[in-house]
Amino acid sequence: MALDQDGVMLPRLRPTEVARRGVTFGLLSVIPLAVAAFSITDGSAREDLLSVGGALAGLLGAMFLVIGAGFWWASAADVRRLRDWNTITSQAASVTLVGPVFLRSGLFLLVLGAAALGLNLLVAD
């Protein structure tokens, strides 16, 4: 893979690549969520887990998504991957790494929260 003059891997990140990976990770996390939810035998405890977990994941996911989009916008000219950590030269340059991390985490949590709330509707008495 090619490197630019700072040693950053090219091509640079695109929001669609980061979003696709975040959604994929979120969809893969539904499997352990379903296993954990259906291993709880008490119906009300299962509903509590899914409703509170889904609401909390959705809220945190929305916050992370907004924060990540803000950091991405702030460093739009130079967005880097986490593996480019050793190419940053100042504390201010670390902003270039934060945007993709928060964006991916936000989408992961939004998908997980939506799945938890959907499972809650399925298991509701």
C-alpha cells in the first residue's frame, strides 16, 4: 500500500467505508446479544435487559455518531486510520484519528440498540 509524505497509508478513509464496517460489526454483535437474552429464563428480566440495553446503546450510539461526524468534519483534509497512530506528530494531530473511531463505534451501537429493542418486541408477553 502506498504511503504519503507523512507516512500515512493511502488511499485515505472514506465515510462510507467506515460506516459499512461499523454496521457490519453491529450486525455481528446481534448474535451474542440474542444468545445472552435467550439464556435468561425470567421473562421480565429478559425484557428489562433488552429494553434498557437497547435504549442505552441507542443513546450512546447517537452521541458517538454526532461526535465522530464533528471530528471527521474538523479534520476532513487529513483523516487517518488507527494504524497510522505512529504518524501523528502533535497532540492536535490526534484529532485525525478520533473521527473514524467514534463514527464506527456510534454506528455499531445504533445497530446493536435497534436489534435489542427489536428483540424486546419479539419476547414481550
